[in-house]
Amino acid sequence: MEFTCNILFFLLLLLSSNLLTLFISTTFYSSSCSLNSQLQTTAATVDEPDLPSEFVAFTSPQKLPLGFNRNFDSEEILPSVGSSCTILQRDLRRYMSYQVNGSCPDDELLSQKLLLKGCEPLPRRRCRPSAPRHAVEPLPLPDCLWTTPSDASVVWSAYTCKNYTCLINRGRDQKGFDDCKDCFDLGGRESRRWTGHAASNLDFTIDEVLATKPPGTVRIGLDIGGGVATFAVRMRERNVTILTSSMNLNGPFNNFIAARGVVPLYVSISQRLPFFDNTLDIIHSMHVLSNWIPTQLLHFMVFDIYRVLRPGGLFWLDHFFCVGDELENVYTPLIESVGFRKVQWEVGRKLDRGEELNEMYLSALLEKPLNNSW
Ligand SMILES: *[C@@H]1O[C@H](CO)[C@@H](O)[C@H](O)[C@H]1NC(C)=O
Ligand SMILES: *[C@@H]1O[C@H](CO)[C@@H](O)[C@H](O)[C@H]1NC(C)=O
Ligand SMILES: *[C@@H]1O[C@H](CO)[C@@H](O)[C@H](O)[C@H]1NC(C)=O
């Protein structure tokens, strides 16, 4: 043991030319043999990053079979993954260990964790995703819009609940916080959202919002963090096509959205919106954009929303929440810096967790100007 440590220490001396490192190493050396793992880490990252072979296979440059391509301005393609993938080595290794041409492991929790930590987009894999054993065809339109889908179309392993009945009841039965806890109950509060049974000035209705634009000119859009996509369903009833971005945080949100017959987008709030500049008519977001998001990230996000909205497009910021004077000091200036025109701006107290917390809501309808957007 003593001997091993001596050799390791010597190797470390060879590796480090930095005097501070030397000093720290010496201090460590005198007390323990913990240098071993340290050295291995150093060697691994310096020499060859020890990445899973399927990850290397996917991300390494791929020669274009027909040679140089003018659109790509290159003769090869470099498939992209999130910048943090290689930092999250242990999880990445588990994620990319699978049988090529075979079935993927049932690892939804792992992939979502990687993704939320910044490995987004995830690398592609060459395996078939785990699938429900006894899947059924979806209900036809329009029944699917407001009917709880079959349990048989979901792989339930990643969630506390193992069926939709459990998810519907969890608003009443379960303690603790879950995202969108009562959303799966389509007969409950979900059925009344944005329809005019509003309790406060913060609850705009869809018809009110659509009426701010010439009839029929709001046609396509996005709902960011849209729960079970009731917003998209309500808009579909008005012939507006809305995509709904959602994670699967302790519930099969993406499956549920798809089962209702509207389109789910599995992208986190960190990712650049996958739309071209000046294209969408409307972007809505309720309860998601709030003070839990790092302020600088939020600033980038609101600019990205502005980017993809077409001139004259609407950003409906629905129940943004924050505390006390944050609204005045941080968020109002942040939103104002982007360049929207305020169509409606309503501020109110958020009282569900108690008055003493001094929580605030902002509901705003913002328009990207038709002209002069620079
Ligand atoms: C997977 O399929 C491809 C295409 O047929 C084949 O070239 C490859 O050898 C297969 N790999 C394995 C590990 O089965
Ligand atoms: C749904 O799951 C709960 C437990 O989560 C179980 O008690 C119940 O029997 C299940 N219901 C159906 C219809 O499968
Ligand atoms: C939606 O489109 C259909 C088919 O074009 C039409 O019959 C219906 O009236 C429209 N609904 C609304 C709310 O505009």
C-alpha cells in the first residue's frame, strides 16, 4: 500500500508543474492515500475523454456520401448534442449503454434528468424505446379532446401513479408538490380555464385575446409548459393550431397531450425555440415563466419568444408569479427591455399560500410591433 502511494505521488509530481498543486498534493500525501482516485480522474480527462462508444459513434463527424455540400458549406455533418453531455459522464455512460439494433432500457427518468441538466438535445440512440405491452389505438377526434385516454398507452415505470385514475385523484389524495397536480382531471378546473368563468382580472379568456387581432389572423402558436394541453385543445376548437411544450415531471404529460390529439413538444425551457424568426402568431405560457428561473436565462428566453413571434404576434404571459417588489425592480424592466407593446397588463396578489408571503401575479398580453422591431 505504502509503495503504491509513493509511486502515485511521484507520477502526480510529474503531471503537475503548478506549485500550488504541488503544495496541496504534499499536504494530502502526508495524511492519506486519496491521491489514487484524483490521479485517475486527471489522467482520464487529460489523455482521452472516456466517452461511451455509441456517443462517439453518434457525435463524431460523418462524411457526406455525395461529397461537399454547399448548403452545409462542408463535406461532413457534425451531429449535435447538448453542451453538458460530456460533463455528466456517469449518467451519459448509463444512457448510452444499450444493445444496438435492440430494445432500449426503460430509462425515462435517467434521460429526463440528463436533459434537464443541460444534455439537451440528448444524443440519438440506435434502439427501440420501451413501449406499453398492450397498447391500443387512440380515441378518434373529437372524442379524444376531452376523454381520459386508456392507461394501456403509457409506460408507467417512471411515475408514482400507475394509472390515470390515480393521477386524476392525486389533487385530492396526495400531499406534497407535483407539477400541475390537478391537471389530469379534465372534468375539474381544467374544463373551465380561459373560457370566461374567470374569478379575477388576471384570468383573460381566449376569446378576449383573439378579439384583439383581426378575425382569423391568429392561426399557429406555442404554449410553453402547457400541462396537459387544455390551452391547445381550446384553441383547436377555434381552429388555431398550438404546439405544447412539456416535461414528464412525475406524470406522462407528453403521452396525455398526444392522446388528446394535439402536438406535444418535449423540450425544456433552456432550449432555443425550434422555430424560425418572425413566424408564430401567438405564444402563451401559464405558471411556468416565473421567479424560479434564473433572471439572465429568463431575459434570453423572452428575447427568444420575441424572435419567433411574427410582427403583430401576441405573447400572453399568464399568471407570472414573483415576490413583492421583484415585479417592479426586476421583471417589469426585464420585459420592457425586449420591445413588446403592452395590450393588457394586470397585477394582482397571489394568495393561495398565504398573504404574508407577499406573492404577486402578473398577467400580460404583449404584442410584437408590426414595424420597427429592432
Ligand atoms: C445493426 O444493424 C446494422 C444494419 O443492418 C448492422 O450493420 C450492424 O452490424 C448491426 N449491429 C449489431 C450490433 O447488431
Ligand atoms: C390505479 O392505481 C392505484 C394505485 O396507484 C390502484 O390502487 C388502483 O386499483 C388502480 N386502478 C385501476 C383502475 O387500475
Ligand atoms: C373551424 O373550421 C371548420 C372547418 O373549416 C368550420 O366549419 C368551423 O366553423 C370553424 N370553427 C370556428 C370556431 O371558427
